[in-house]
Amino acid sequence: MEKEEIIVAVNKFLLQEFEVDEKEIRPDAHLKDDLGLESLDFVDIAVMARKRFGITVKGKDMLSLKTLGDVYDYIHRLVQMK
Amino acid sequence: MNRVAITGIGIYSSIGKNLEEVKSSLYNGKSGIIFDPERKKFGYQSGLTGKVENPELRGILDHRSRSCMPQQAEFAYMSTSEALMTAGLTREYLDLTDAGIIFGNDGSALPVIEALDTIRETKDTMMVSSGSVFQSMNSTVSLNLSVIFRLKGINFTVSAACASGAHAIGLAYSMIRHGYQKTIICGGTQEVNLYCVANFDALGAFSRLESSPAEASRPFDRKRDGLVPSGGAATVILEDLDYAIKRGAPILAEVVGYGFSSDGTHVSVPDTNGQIRAVTMALNEAGLDPGKIDYINAHATSTPLGDQAEAMTLNRIFGKYRPAVSSTKSMTGHELSMCGASEVVYSVIMLNNSFIAPNINFEEPDEFSSPLNIITQTTPAEFDVCLSNSFGFGGTNSCLIIKKVH
């Protein structure tokens, strides 16, 4: 799976489910400070990743992610490891 | 002891999504009951239900708030927003107070079933969204609304079957009366969906008059054949009367009596002794003789046994005075854990608009209801005092007396 496909899916999820401001969607956007996400939201991102990409996201790994780019990279890495 | 005022009311129900719509339905005797073919396909014996639309909260509440709210919390958000508005209570004002919340709710079937279906199918709890646990708890309404409205006082849910909403108001009344709180948001709510009353339908307690949905709920009528499940949410703002007057709040009515009891006899068959104790306690608390009650909003759900027991209770206590009696469930259906609160709201609407809403579909009394003064047509009436009864499974009884403040 290409990384671009992951980026499109994550962005679409953030826009539709979390109503994140489209202008804030960029790789260096800080998950908490710029996108307003909190730890409970990471659970929903993990559910989306599991449904969409068939991967298991670990909670403690998610907590170490700081930016949206980190999320793309993390999911991409897990998808490649499948 | 402090006096307790009702300063705000709000409603979201099968007969209207706000106070104006509900007032009109009550006045016109309009039913909110429909036949839902989906229920029959699902396996229900009766396809009758109150129809309550889901409110659209996108654009009103943020994602996090919405994701934690099941249907009945959404209903309660709507009724509470309206009640706060009628009470003139803004979120900024609430921030400066220790206002609390006590809400009646007795279940949250839809999110529990959906989450377990997902886990059964995937064998994986990680497929369940973050909001599910908060939607699934019995306390889901008080936990969600307390955060949304940034409340800082008392915060819990009352689960007492079909008396949940009435006990919530009664407990809030008691807390204000004893000086523990100045302002409490209270009420009752009930989800309306395919799952929440499926096992109730199994008891055969629902009306089968599917060919005439508007005529199916017929409390006290000889031909009644069961209740019609319904729901929504109702909110009542209670405040210390002196405090409410000082802040210039509208004083819609006063709660003057709360009586409660437990039958201690049967899970589903009501006992008149328990009901009589609850009504008598409310009258004693209010310091009123039975002859001072002008109107009774009966619990009567349209079941043969339940209505018979309440009719016997009312005849025993109010016999010679024959106050006006109606069951608004004839229009709304049985709003279950919401009804004790909604029927206070309906009564306050009548009290403040000088009419008594009809017990529609009451055509022929039986031997128990024939002595009662059941109101079958909308009746203009200036009245001062009403009693609202709520009796739930397990024999939990709650009676509230509401009085106009002159």
C-alpha cells in the first residue's frame, strides 16, 4: 500500500469524524495543539486503522506520536510490516 | 426548610420537539403514536411505538461531546437546552454557581448491543469506538450533560424503572429543600429504538391495536389492551425559591410535595397499598388535604392491571372530591424512565396555560375507572394544585405535588 493512500484515508477521517479544520491538515500539524485531538481520539484513530488497514495500533505507541506526519509514518510502517 | 421553585422546563417528545409544539398537541389531544413495520420484521408482537426523531447535533456540539452521547442523552440535551433558556440560565451564569444535575434514566440498550455485536463479530475489543463506554452506562445522561454544561454540583442518575424521572425531581427537590443545593437540572429520558424494549414486548404488555395507532393507548378505558412504548426527554429546573426570586427567574410553579414508597410485593404487578402510601406521603409533605388537589396527571399506562390499581388508589384517597384526572400517556404512549419528568412538564404547561389536557381514547369506563372524573375533552381550567403519579416495575412509587405560585 502506498503511503499516499494512508494519508488520504487519515485526512478524510479527521475531516469527517473529528471535524478538524481543513487548513490545519498538514504533516507538521501538532495532534493536540493544532488539531485539538486528545487521548480518547487516538482510540478512534486506532479503530479506523484497524478497520481500514487491518493493523493493530498500540495505545502506548499512539501516545508517543506528536504530529500528523508521525501518524502517517506509524501507520505506513505497520502496514509494511504486515 | 427552603421552598422549591420550578424556573424552567423543556421537552423533546413524541408529541412535540419543544414547549410550543407540545402545548399545542396537549391542547388538541394529538397522538404521537405510530406503527413501525421494522419492529414486526425484528420479531416484535406489537409494532406500535411513540415516534421521536433523533436531533441533529452536528454543528451544535463538538465531536467529542457527540461521540459519547447515546440517543437518550441527545434527547436530554435538547430538553435541557430549552429548560435552561426558559429559566434564563446561561452557561456563563452556570459557571459562577454550583448547579447540579439529577436525571432519570434506566438503561442504554442500543450502544451496549452495538458494541457487543462488534466484539462478537470481530473477537476484538479494539474495534469499539472510544465513545461507546460512555454511551453504555446508565449514568450516561448525567455524565454527558454535566460536562457539556460545566456543572459543579450534585451529579448522578436515578434508575427506578418508570418512576426514574419522578424520583429524580423528588430527590432534587429534597436537596434544595434541605439547603444542599440552590439549582438542580433534573428530569428523565428514555431511548426509542428497536432494541431497548424488545424484551419488554416479550411480556405481551404492549397494545396490539396496530390498525389504529392513535387509538392504541387508552388509559382507564374498558377496551385497553396494553401500553405503547415511547420516549424522549424532559427537563425541569428546580431552584431555591428565594434565590430564584432574587435573580429574577420566572417562577413557573412550586414543588410542594414528594412522596415515595416501595410495594415490596411483585416485580410487575402493582400494589395499591404502596401507591396509597406514596400519595399520602406527598399530601402530608405538602400539608394538603386530598380535596385541595385540582388535577391528577395519572400514571395510567393503558395496561389492564396497572390502570385498575391506580383507579382503586385514586378512588380510595380522592373518592368524594373527584378531582380532574387524565393520563397524558393516552397521547404520548408510555415514556418509561422519562415519564415522571415529562408529566410534570405537561402539568406545568397546563397549569400555566389554564387548561386540562384530555385523556384521549377514554370511551367507556370499567368498574374501577367509572367513579373517576376522567377528562375526555380539553377543558379550560384555572387551577392551582396538581398531583403527578409515577409507578414503576419493582413497585417503586413516586408522587409529586406541583402548585401555582401567586
